[in-house]
Amino acid sequence: MTTQRKAVALISGGLDSMLAVKLIQQQGIYVEGINFFTGFCVEGHTHAIRDKDKHAEKPKRNNALWTAEQLGIKLHIIDVIEEYKNVLINPKHGYGTNMNPCMDCKIFMISKAKQWMIENCFDFIITGEVIGQRPMSQNKFKLPIISKQSGADDLLVRPLCAKNLEATLPEREGWIQRDALCSITGRSRKPQFAMAKEFGFTDFAQPAGGCCFLTDKYYSAKLVDLWQAQGHKEYELDDIMLLKVGRHIRPKPHFKLIISREEGEGRFMQGYRHEFMSVQATGFKGSITLVDGVPMPEDLPLIASIVARYGQGKNEDLVTLTLTQKDGSTQELKVKPFDDDAQLAAWQV
């Protein structure tokens, strides 16, 4: 009897991983998916937080789960938040354009996939990588490094560009046919779109810089600011979650304001009122603001005036605001809304 070979696929939720799985499924291979949650996933929380995403013409979704459903495969979502910290803080191969440790990230995830493969008696690993698609981690010289340093070696199959690489063990052993794999290179998406049409995929995630906040220059700037302010690179999940929401303003080195931009963010930030000083206008609808750090008493009027600037009372002569400490004690301040927009822009993280 022919042995039923099994592959585990890294599923990001994008089109490439979707096509890679389909190519392998067509060869009679049983596939299950794996998705690693680092805490920096774009789809992990923000779509559920922001009102604008909830009421969008096309509802937001977790694309990894959706992709697995379309492919008819089981998806395993694995929490790697703690393990991933060392990858981000100490990347051996450095960072990309922003704070994205792409090479180290890929090596880490494939090494975790190999561990899962062994523990669950699977035969090889699939990814949707394409030569030349991402300059830091997906070029012909870097892909073999990822295979070797992850420990996956020739058990790692990249169906979309396999013909441009050395044959892997599954190909040499005849588990899969090399002729049925692809030779895609470069950043053009036309070959993938053509394949999607051929497979009948009419709905899939559009490429937009990846699914990781660390590739975003604005998020990366906030992360660097956090590390500089606290004097070290350690972080907790709450730290990186709060970097995803609000307008961040640092008027002085020892404190930062996180100002909600819409009602969804405001509701989410309400959950942190017992961990931070919070500020809200009285009598005017406006943002909730969390104060991260330890402001001095003389800083409070400045804080209140900035918060007033972002509420409905921004054009009033005086606005009353309530400052609430972590212990629930309150203090009221009447201030003129801050009116130096150039200075606010300079303070914005």
C-alpha cells in the first residue's frame, strides 16, 4: 500500500500560502495548517476593536482561519508570544526597513513548524515563499539559509518557486512531483492571480505589506519610543497591544499620552483605567486618554490641555477635565485647550 504522506503548511492568510497548499493537495498529500500568534499580527485584535472596521462594506475576518476553511484543512493556531520576544529583541540577522526581524522570524517559525511536524508524525513542511518577493528574507541566497538554520533542511518545500531551487527530499523520494510545482520569481503578483483564477479562488486577502505590525513604520516608531522610554527592550502583551490603538503623544520624556481616536478604541482603552491615570473631558464628548509614565503635579495642566484639544470642546475658552488615578481618586482641572498644532505634531510618536 502507498503511504499517505502528510504536510504541515505555514498559513499566514495570504494568497501565496493558499496557492502553495492547493498545489500540494492536488498531488494527494494530506495537509494541515499552522499559524503562529506573536502578538504583532495585524488581524489579531484591531479589527475587533475599531468601529470603522466593524461597519466596513467588506467585514474584516481572520484570514488564516478563513483560508483554512476554503482549503478544507485543519488549522492549528499556536501562541508563541513569549518565545518570540528573543527573536524581536535580539535578531541575529538584523531588522528590515522598520522593526521587522524577517529572517529571524522565518527561521523561528519554520523551526517551530518542524518541531510540530515531528511531534505529530507529519512528513514535510510547506510555505508560500517566492524568490524575490521580499528583499530581506525571500531571495535565492537567503532561502537556503532559512532552510538550514531552521533545521528543516530539505524537508521544507516552497511549491511556488520550487523549480528555481534544489530538489527537496519529498521531490527526490517521489512523494510529490517536481513538474507539478512552480517557478515564480519577483514581486509581480500576476502569476499568483492567474493561478487563483485557475483554482477558482475569487476571494482572498490582498497583499498590503504583510500581516505584521512590525513592518509598519508608524507602529515601529512607537515600539522604539517605548523601549527608549523604559530603558530596555522587554515588553508584555499589554504594552504592544496599546501601541496598536490611539494617538500617541510624548510631551516630556517621563510620560506619554495615548488618546483614543474613535469609540471602539475608547471602549477598549476603558479596560486599562485601573492600570494608568486616565483623563476625560466633563460636559463634552471626547476621547479617553491614558497617561503612560509618571507625570509630575506640574505636568497635569499640560496633559489636560492636550486632551481638551482632541475633544468637542477644543474651540472653547475653558474645558473641565477629570483626571482619574489608578486607585480611582479623581481631580478636576479647568484649562484652555492646547492650540499649538505644530508642537503637537512634533510630540507625536
